[in-house]
Amino acid sequence: MQSASVLRLLDRWRWLKPMFVIGYEFVMAVVFSMPRFRALNALKSAFLRLNGARIGRRVTYYPGVWITPGRNLRIGDDVDLAVGVLIESAGGVEIGDRALIGHGVKIIADNHVIPAGRGRIFGAGSVRKPIRIGSDVWIGANCVVLAGTTIGEGAVVGAGSVVTRDVEPYSVVAGSPARVLRVRD
């Protein structure tokens, strides 16, 4: 009997979680639409820290960056996130020091499950895998970095690439899927 009353109470308050999510998204959209002045970048870092992220010093956020949910995120010192960067950090995202993340880059550490047979995709769940981006990495404009990948220190990912596998340190990769073009000497 007692568990039934708890379930009724929870059912009455089920609207609360979506309100928190919508509230987070609204505040984030406002905060991250601001210009990249030093004081405003400090405000953006503080907002992410309040949501469980570990943020280094002197991170630059251009307007239009979208980071959700914020927890499971670690950004090193002197990282530059350009216009339109999207980071989905539920599976864990780590970005090393002095990384350059180009315009429109998507870093996605969470992916939908494809159900067996002809099962419904909606509600099938998700798989969360961490993404690790080393120090001194440059990810060119409009790249997609998928869950479970590591981009090694000093690597360069050419514009428009899709990273589906690990990238060795100091490699230059490009394409969809990204393939090694050369190794930096």
C-alpha cells in the first residue's frame, strides 16, 4: 500500500524533470549566446562547473556553443571552442590543454541503440562511451567525433571529417570516415 502512494506522488511530480531540463537549456542558450569577452567566458565556465563539469583556465567559448548535459565533461586550459560547437557529454568527454575545436564541430558521447529486428527505435535506449581528445589537437570545421573514440595528442582532424576510430598522436586525418593522411614530424 505504501509503495502505491509513493508511485502516485511521483506520478504527480513527473513534469518536474522536463522543467529542469528545459530550464537548463534556456539558461545555457542565453549564457552561451554572449560574446567571447574574458569575463563572459568566466561566467560560461562557472555555469558548466555548477552542472558538474571540470573546466580549466582561459577557455574561450564563441557564441552558439551548445553543451549538454554538462556533467562528465573535462576541458583543459586554453581550449578554444568556436561558433556552433556541440558537445554531448553524457558518456564522458575529456578535452586536453590547448585544443582548437573548429566551427560547427559535433562531439557526441551518447548514441541511440538500434533495436533488434524491427523494434521501435524511439525508447530503445542509448549507449554512452567516453571521448578523449588530447592536448594540442586541432579539429577542423564541421567535424563529427563519435562516442568511444580517442584523438591523440598533437593530432589534426581535417574539416568535414567523421571520426569513428581512434586517431594516433600527431596524425593528420581527414575524410568520412577519417583516415590517416600523414604523420606530423
